[in-house]
Amino acid sequence: MHTLRNPQLAAGGHAKMDWVTAHMPVLGQIRTRYQEAKPLAGQRVAISLHLEAKTAVLAEVLHLGGAQVAITSSNPLTAQDDVAAALAERGVEVHAIRGANADEFDQMHHRVLDIEPTLIIDDGGELTERLHGVRADLAKHIVGGAEETTTGVTRLRALASQGHLKYPMILVNDADMKHLFDNRYGTGQSTWDGIMRSTNLVVAGKTAVVAGYGWCGKGVAERARGLGARVIVTEVNPVRANEALMDGHQVMPMDEAARLGDYFVTVTGNYGVIRSEHFDVMKDGAILSNAGHFDVEVDVKALRQTAVRTVPGRTSDVVGYQLSDGRVLWLLAEGRLVNLAAGDGHPAEIMDMTFALQALSLEHLLKSRLAAGVYPVPEDVDHWVAQIRLRALGLAIDQLSEAQRVYMEHS
Ligand code: ADE
């Protein structure tokens, strides 16, 4: 029934799940309601998300809400085998193995789709890709789904604008309570966490080159500065380049930044951002990492082809590529998402908001029965998450008086 590396790892996974559960109060409220009201009774939910502890808690909550749930990991290096084993003991069908090859990764997505889902949660569009291709026959069962990430949203918008999208998808990434926190503070913190725990090197006094100044890039750059780095931002969008400048970062093309960086982090969503011509001029010992969805931002293939040999790093997450002139460039996590492949992803308090939005988006789909297309998270849902989080933190805010409300409406 499950696809796991080792079911006996479950104890470690339960400990991780219990820890994050205690730090996810918004999802906790949803859990309490779901246990009683079972709003997802009769639904079958297929999930492709990075399968670490917070994700497992979301899957568990959906299961407690009455749904049959099957889950796989949206990236072969981000599945945590202990968490997968624990979740399988909590009533969810799990198909996830860390380090799966491309064929196993594909097969595990198929196993999840085999439940003939009525609802889906996607991170980067792996389920949607199959539901519009080899598994298109299953699309007729789908009431709708929710997409987690910027890359998936871009793909969905393209599908929808061509009129090809077969069911409604809610763009969770675009909700304020998602991208303002998850993309910025989540990626900012978890990316440096992944880099620091895999390298065990200092950031202060070094030069960090951040490619891309979207919400994720803003967070990565800001946290680099907080750690004492000099930050260089590279961009293709002139507005964002101006933002980076006024936020106090240096701005220049990658051709120039490549010579200066000690750390490189790509967060553009595009491919081929750091390429051969950049490897040619980088400093000996430069550390290359990616925090974008796909492993195509650093041209890993070109790096492997250029290198005369590989050098083992301190863990399997760190591999050195020695070039013919003797320089070694260190690549983290094979160029995959460094925050999840070499870390545990975003902090629990951040994923609490994101995954509360995911659960509530599924409920919204059931209540509203939308036509095929892309939709925002409803504003009242976004605000509910904001309110509950403040309340959980013991914080109150001001309320508009009736006179102020009227003034705002008529001014
Ligand atoms: N944990 C689970 N999903 C995640 C995501 N998309 N980004 C960071 N951490 C996560």
C-alpha cells in the first residue's frame, strides 16, 4: 500500500511531526474543527508537496477532516524517510523515498493519482502535468486543486490562458498570507539554514550573490545582510533591480558578480542563470546553491562536464568540482532546493500559515464548485489566517470605527 524507504524509521518522524504540530496554531484550529465536522468526508485528496514534517501535518489534518489522502514528494531529494514512515502510521497513503530516481519519482506520482482524486494539492505542477497528459482520464473526477509555489502558478496561468486547464486551481502562492511570509521570511531563513548546516562556514564578511529579487530573493538577500554578508543582487527586471538598490544591495550583471561571490544563491524560477562562462571566472572555493523550484538554475550539467574531477565535501550535500586550473567550486544539494534538500524547509510557524491556506482552499473549492480556471484564495480566508495567527500570538490590533469605515468608503 505504501512506498517507503524503511517503516522502522517512524519514531523519528513522529517526534518531528509532534514538534511542528505544537508550533502550528492556525492549522491546529482547523484540525480541531475537522475532527468534529469532517468537512472533507467522501473526498479523495492527492498531494505532491515536499514531504517533510509540516507537510505531513497538513496531510494528517486533511485525513482527520474525513478525506482519503495519498501523498508523494514534489522533489526526490526533499522527502524525509522518517517522516514518510510516521505519516503512513497515521492513516495516510504515502509514496515517498528520499533520493528516488526519475522513474521512481514518476511512479510514485502515479500511485498517488491511482486513488482517483477529487481534490489535489500541487507544488510545482507535477500532478497537474500528469492530469493533463498521461493521466488525463482522471481529470473528470477533480473538483479542484491548490498550487503552492510561484513556478507552479506560472505554469497554471499559461495553461489557463491557452484554455487547456481542465479544473479550477486556487493559486495559494499568490495569497498575501503566503508569499509575504513563506516566500520572503521562509525562504530567507531556510535557505541560509541549509547553506550553513551543510557547509558549517561563516557568512559574515563574505560576499553573497543572490540571483533574482522576487519575494524569495528579497528574503534571501535580507537574511544574508543580517548574517553580515555584502550582498550583490542580479536581476533581469529593471524595477526589481531598482528595489534591490534602494534596499541597500549592490546590483550588477552575473558576469561581474561571478568574479566576486563567495556564496551564490539562485532564486529566479528560470534556467541557466549560472553557466560555464561564470564558472570560468569564479573564485576558488565559491559555494553554489539554488533555492528555486527546479534544479536548472545552476547549469549543473555544464559544471560536471567542465570539471576534471569531483571532490567529496563534508557531507553528501556538498560536492566539489575541480576545474582544470585547480579551482574547486562547491555545489550544494546537487543544485536542488538547498533549503529542503539540505535542510528541513521553512520554519513551522511559516508553514502553519501556508498550509492553513491550503486546507481552507480545498474547502472553498467544495463549497463553491468553480468552473475550470485559476482563482485567488478568497480575501476572507486570507484575513482569517492573519487574524488567527495574531490571536495565537496574543496580539490585538485596532478596529475601524463605523465613522472611519464610512470615511474610507467615501473619500
Ligand atoms: N515545507 C513543505 N513545503 C515547503 C515549501 N514549498 N517550501 C519550504 N518548506 C516547505
